[in-house]
Amino acid sequence: MRLNSLLLSLVPAALASSAFAFDLQAIRVGRAETVSHGVIEHAVVLVEDGRIVAVGPDLPIERGIPVVDRPEWTVMPGLVLPYSRLGLDGRAGADFTPEVSPSPEILPRAEEYEEVLSYGITTLGLYPPGNGVPGQAVAIRPKGETLEEMRIKEGAYLKVYFRADARSKKTVKDAWAKVDEHDEKVAKAKEKWTKDQKGKGAKTEEKKDEAKPDEKKDEKAADAKGADSKAKEFVPPAADPKVKPFLRVRDGKMLPLVSISSAADWAHWLDAIGERKFDFALRVVMQRELDLYEVHDEIVKRKCMLVMEPELSYTTATMRQRNLPAEFANAGNKVVLIPRGEDLASHETWRADVGEMVKNGMKREDALKSMTVHAAALMGLDKDYGTLEKGKVANLLFLNGDPLEPGTKVVAVMLDGAFVHGEVRQ
């Protein structure tokens, strides 16, 4: 249903998210940072039912469609923060609880969520605390009356803390040993099922040969029944809850996010996984001296995604400054940059801090992707989030200037097609 265009005064965000969440609306701005297709000047974004239906320069707008006309604004995808403990209690968990989710810790309507939404962060990935393998992250929208309203995806990634020590290696090796045990169990069960199916088929044929003439009229029905029996699919034995996450990793349905802090950690991680082939991402805590440049080529070869703070580091025992996020991004790795800390101030300055990476050698397009589509990809959400494209969820961030400049302010935020922050003139 299309509503008639109305000339409205400034509408508070609280009203905009309900009374003025139109079925179809147009937003005309001076500039659109699409992330996927560069910059569009004099852009128009059409939004319907919570998704983008079109975006382009000076798109024609049909008569009667409500229009937000702000040529001084810049629009970009809502920010995606995939690595956070925001709003959670911070209690540490066990060393090996891969089945655990932090969802029970989430408090809907927490003030922290409303605050970061005002900064333009429209998607969060919350991970469970602990050591070893503490569990799986959950992706949420930072707004909702209930957990179900907030939750986007369980099992966004598997959190792994890894260090160059025997304990970490044993944890990882034992986990994969359990996967092998499960696979062996499945193989034996399937072998038995196959033999049973063949046995049933043989018995059916024997009964056919022994059947009397007056019974052969039922052969067609018996054949159909036998075919139906053979058509039943094999149902594998249920996996242990602690094994299921690793099966998803093996099958490419979820990334493990592996925290390392040195080149030695990387080497021991490779030793722990051996010849197994699966994709994984790296969480690298940026430090003043970080020797990860020593294994740069290996990480590049494996095409690992990296989650890092927007910080510069130094070559060990020297004053040579390095921009490791830029080095990996320039080599083709997907880099996700996250706020420098868990405090709200770090979230507010996140865009500007990423802008500092650009001033120190990171490509602008890589910097924007690090807070949007690459961050969404870590959680398997990049088909719906992270760019301004037709079909994507209409999570939009509106600014009064360049997103990466420190003086640029958030003027409005749209979540799922409804304005939830700022004042909107239509």
C-alpha cells in the first residue's frame, strides 16, 4: 500500500519507527557510499517492507511515494560489529563448551544497545566468554522488546582462544578426534542400513517367486511397497552437542574465529589442525609490538579473514611503524576492524579511528568494508547486510559528511526500514 505524500514537520525517532514506517518510501541524499559499487552522487534509495528495492543516481520517484529529501546527507550501510560483549555480564565460562550461546545473558532494551544504535551500529555479534572453546556467537539487532525480536542468527561463528601451549593444542586435537569418532559411527550405521535395505529387497523377490497365481495380482502393490521401503533416506545417528559445532565448521556452515597473539600461536594452531581443510578467521589483538608480520605470507596464502583493532604496531625491537590491517587488506585478505575497547566512547569514535588507518595507508574501500560487509561475512550475514544494494536489509546510516572523518556526525539511523534515531523531514 502506497500512502499519499505528506509534508511533515520534524518527526522524533520514537514516532518514526512506528507511525511513519511506510510500506514504500524514497530517500534522496547528496551522496551514497554503497560499499559494493562505489560512491553514488545525488542518490535515491527506495525502501519497501524493510528492504532496499532500488538505489541509484537521481532515480525517478512516482507521485504519492513519501520522500525524505536531504541533499546534505551521506548514506551508507549500517555498521556491523561482529565481535562484542556489549551489555553482557562478562563472567568467564568453561574451557570447552562449544554448544553454548550468550543469548541467555542478553537483556532486551539495555541502554548500551540504544546508545550504540545512535552511533549507527545496526548489527552486533555477541560472543560467549571463557577460554579454550567457550561457545558460539549470536547476531542481534540492538533493538527489540524481546530476545526473539533482537535475534538474527544463532551460531554466527565459533569462538576459539588459542595459545602456543600444550593445553590449547590438546583441546583442538581432542575436538577433532570427537568429530572423527562421530564420522566413524555414522559410517558404520550407514553400512548396516545399506545391508538391511538389500536384505529387505531380497526377501521381497523371494516372496514374489513363491507367490501363487491368484496372489500375483498384488505384485504391483508389493513392488510399490518395496520401492517405498528402499526410498527411505538414511538417518545418521545424532551428534553429541559438543560435536555439532565442529561438524558445521567442517561442512563450511560456520567459521571458527581463532584468537592468537603471536606468530608462535599461528604455528602451533597449524600443527593442531594438521591436514584438515576448513576455513577459519583470526582474531588478532593489536599490540605495540606484534610479530604477526613474520607469518604474513602464510596467512595471506590461506586467505584468512582477520578481526583487529584500528591500531598501528611496530616491528619487534624497532621503531618501524606498521599498519598491519592495511598490509593484510592490500594483500587481499578480508579485514574486520572493531572498536578499540568495549566502552561506549570507543564505539562512538570507531569510524574516526578506522579513518586513521586510511591516513596511514589503508585503502578507503577496504576501511569501509571492514565495518560493514566483511564484518557481516564473518557471521555469514553478507547476503542480507553490509552494502547498499537491491534486496539487502534496509539498515542505513545517515551522516552529515565523510564517514571516516572525525568531525562527521550521525544525523539519522534506519533499522529494518524504519527510522529509529534522529529527526526526519518528509
